[in-house]
Amino acid sequence: MKSALIRGRRFTRSLTMITLVLVISTGLLTITSATATTASKSTPKKGTTAALLDTLVVKGKAPKTGYSRSSFSHWRDPDRNGCDARNDILKRDLINIVFKEDTGECKAISGVLNDPYSGTSIQFTLGKSEVDIDHVVALSHAWQVGAFQWSDAKRLEFANDPTNLLAVSARLNRQKGDGDAATWLPPAKSYRCAYVSRQVVVKEKYGLWVTAPEKAQIKRILEGCPNFSAPTS
């Protein structure tokens, strides 16, 4: 009888040990799985805007000292297609375009803009100010995050690069001013991923840096579109 009790106690202790091992193992598996999931979420997928953002240098803005809009020679024709950059963008972004006669379908005089910033349609008429061409990375902002060091030729390239140009609502363009993503975003929330992605692509292309608040805001936007990649033109 005594021998049977001893065997029973040993069996009970063995079961307890097995249970503890299983519990600990299960816990480790859960922790390992959770860690892997967290790591997966924190590492942006290659080729996405989020991954490109992580390649940009982060530091504060330089002084605006010396900035002048005229330092960026804009509305030129760097691709030598016969149209200046402004008319190239109107031709790309407007629908139902009417061109001025004898300009080789270059100078737009009217059309309709499906405005990405507001999500509304805006009538474009030459000479009226309802449609602007926006530098997505504003010229003044670019100056403060690296462009102050550039040659005149590089600033001309930047100011006329179609990757950094969009036809948009004049009102919202002027509201934006030289703001970055930390201080201004398009009211149309459905366009925000595309907007910040274009800014990241432009900054990477020209070696411009981002500020810490700007990067944090862009990351928050991209959390809603982790696989987003911006257009390049």
C-alpha cells in the first residue's frame, strides 16, 4: 500500500512537470510568434515608400537665410520639347483641354482639373487663378533641407521636374505655402498616401533630408498604406 502511494506521488509530480514544460513551451512559442509579428510590422517592405523613407537623413531645418524664389529658375523647358514645365503639367493633369492655336498643343487655355488636394473638379481658364502648379516639395522648404548647397543648374532641374509638380487648387496651394507633411496635408484624405509618397521620392532623388516631425507624420500616414509606392513622373 505504501509503495503504491509513493508511485502515485511520483506519477503526480511527473504530470506536474510535464504540464509546466508544456505551459512554458507554449509561452515561449507565443512570445516568439509575437516578436516575429512585431518585427515583420516594423520592417517596411522593400520597394515601398516606407522603406525609401528610412533611407533619408533626419535633421533639423537650416536657416532660410539667402532664399529667393528666383534662385530656382522655374517654368523653363529643360526637356526641350517646346513647352515650358508649367504647360507640360497642365497638359498632363487636365482633361477636356483646349489649346491656343498655333502652339503645337502646348499652351492650354482651358480645361478641367480633377483636383487631387480637394477631391473636386475645378474649371481651368487661362488668366484666372483657380488652378496652380504646386511644387510638392516646396521651393522654400527644399532650400532649408539641402537645396541651399546646390548649383543653379540643379535648382533649375528641381524646379521643373514633373515628379515634383502637380496641377492643384490655387486656394489650397496657397494655404499650404512652404509647409512640409508635419504642418500641412491635403484635405482629401484619400490622396494623402500619394502626396507624402511623392514627397519622399523627390527628397530621395535630390538628396534632401527630412525633419523628425516630418518623418513621424509621413510614417503615420503610410501605416494606412504600407505597400504604397509613389509615381516617378
